[in-house]
Amino acid sequence: MVATHARVVCLDTVMIDFALIIDSLPARGGDALSSRRLMTAGGGYNVMSAARRQGVNALYVGQLGVGRFADIARGVLLNEGIQVALASRGDLDLGVCVVLVDQSGERTFVTSPGAELTLNAHELSTVSLVSGDVVYVSGYNVVYAAVARTVSEWLAALPTEVVVAFDPGPRASDIAPEILARVLERTDWLLCNTAEAQLWVSSDDALDCASELRGRAQHSMVVVRDGANGCAAASAQGLVRAPGFAAHVVDTNGAGDVHNGVVIAELMMGTSLEEALLRANAAASIAIASFGPATCPTRNLVDELMLAQPREVAGR
């Protein structure tokens, strides 16, 4: 088991989510009625809350800014037991994301950036890391020119005893090639879904994608999420495919973040890769049955589902 002082150190930006459930997206110039609404912290908070609910400490390395939205996010983070590394500064408030969730559970985003994009090199230089920490970074950290070079250069200089976990996210194709190459070179754990994997490989099979992606680089582990089918992974121990769990889909917003947070937390606690993948699949299936981000269940609830729906991984 990892030393208790190790943390998930999250760079993935925290924003405020305005989530709305609608029947379907309106036509251009049209209107839609929302049946439910929710305002809370989202983005990187989803990953950190998932890790915390499995029993792992989390540290947020991001600029919250100053204002009403910053205050909301800070309160949510502290209530979850997440430490905030940086003091707020400036006169810019935190950014927001409007999340439209249709009847199928699919989500559509409209983002308005804010203080989270003012993170600077001096602030990153004040962050003290310890052996065993897992630094989590997403494509959103390196897609915006305002912070992409700063973040990628900081990652490249991290000591080898710190693990870097990277999820390129849905805007991976918009990341500048030289920035993406620098981040991938330092990435130990690559976490993505099949659509994102297909930016680099031609297969639509999650296991083949994981195998090829790991074979192309020096990543110690690649995990490819495959929706209801579960996920697959490639590591030094070989290839594994972990099946999904039955779920009632209400909202898929943050499902990938939940999966990432649980995989990371379980591996930090010494859980085998096979077990970590199954637990992440179970947690994600519970999360998508609820509305809103940060719906990851506690470790006890994951235990209950795994007992009720036992699954076995396959390897080769």
C-alpha cells in the first residue's frame, strides 16, 4: 500500500457547472425547457472527489480567482476534504461551463473560461511534491495557449518518482502538436476513451488501442474506457479487459472523470490493476445513474455493486 502522505495532485481545472436536463437540443434560434437544474463545481473536482471517496487524499493545483463562483468552488472543495494549494488572487472570477444533458444522457458543453487560465509558472514552482504523488492533468490544461506551455514545461521537469496521469479529453485534436508531444513524453499513465484513442490508432477495439498506444511510447500503463463495454488496459503485466456493469443512464457528465479518479486511487492504495479497473467500471455505472457532476459513489457502495454483479477480467 502506498504511503499515506501521497496524494492525487490535480491540475485539471475546476470550474462551475450549470447543468440542465432537456429532452433534446433546440434548433438554432429555438428554445428548450429544462426539467432539472444544478449548479456546483465541476471539471477537475470530479476526479478529486472520486479519489477522496475511495480514501485517497487530493490536492488542487489551480487558480480559483476572486468572486462568487470562486467562493462556491472553494467551499465545495473544502467540504470534500480536498486541499487547495494556491491562494486566490487577481480580480477575475472562476470560469463556468453550461452542461446540457439530453434524454439519452449525452452531454453538450458551452464553456466560458475565467481565472483558471491565469495559472502561472511561479505558482506551480511553489507546489511541493512527494514520492508517490500522482499528478493528474487533462487536455483542458494544455489546449489553451494561455497556460499550455507553462503546464507542459512544469510537467516535463517533474522528478521520476512522481507519476503523471494524463487524459487528453474531447479536445485532444485541438492541442498544439509540440505541446501534446511534450506532455505524452512525460506521461506514465495514459487514460482515455476509444474515441480519443482513435486519434492515434485505427482500431475500434479498446484492448487493441491500449496495446498499440503503450507499444508506441514509454507509458507504464494505458487505460482505454469503452462505455457500457467497460475498459481495457495495457501494462508491463500484460493486457486486460474488464467488463462493464449494468446501469440506468441519466447523465454521463463526468463518468470518465469518475473512472479515472477510481483507477488512480485504487492503484495508489496497492490494488491490482485488474481489480482497479473493475472497481472503476462499477463506480462509473453508479455515477451515470445520477444527475450532475461529481456523483462518484463511496468505496462501500462500489463494494456492494461488485458483490451484487460479480465480474471477471480477461487477459492475454
